Amino acid sequence: MTKIIAEIGWNHMGNIDLAKKMIVAAKDNGADFVKTQIFDVNQLKKGPWDLDGRREIYQKASLTDPKYIQLKKFSDENNIHFFSSAFNKQGAERILKIDNNIFKVPSAEARNYKLLDFVCKKF
């Protein structure tokens, strides 16, 4: 059976009302799932994102636990599955704590063995 996943990622830019509109649009257009991203800007190593403005974008788009819970509840109320990807074990632990049983390993983390080991054991 085919399932459609709408990637919201961090395109909501931290705006919960926009994220909710994206969830409704995904549902209205036939998606079965919506996916966001969990990350902590404080865990970013120094990199090109410090020079080109991406760190500020990441900071703005970062979902706190209360915002994540709010979006998951909103998705549940709108009968669309909600889940996230995380870029490290700490992010995966946050998702698990919020009682989610779906996790997507980001492509860039396909060799993050600490994350993969944790996800295989917990999800």
C-alpha cells in the first residue's frame, strides 16, 4: 500500500500557525503523514552556516518540545500522522519522549552509528 509523506521540514520557520496550515494542506491534498525536523542549534558545530545566515534561520525554525507536542496533537486531531527526523541521539530522545513511534533518519546521518543504534533499539 502506498503512503504519501508531506515534508514540512523546517519550512514553517518556527511559525506554528503556518505549520498548522501546512498540515491541513497536506491532509487536504491526500498526504497520509507530515514530517518535520528536530534539531538543536546549540549542538551545531562551527561551519559555513555561521557565515551565510543559516544558523539564524535554524534558530528561528527550531521546534521546542511544547511546539512539537502542539503540532503532533493538531495532526492527530486532523487525522494525519505526524513524525520527525532528528540529526542526533538527543533529538531522537526528544521525539521518543513525546510518545512518537515513527522516526526518519536524515540521509546525511546514514553513517551516524550512535543515532542508528539508538533508533534501531527504541523505535
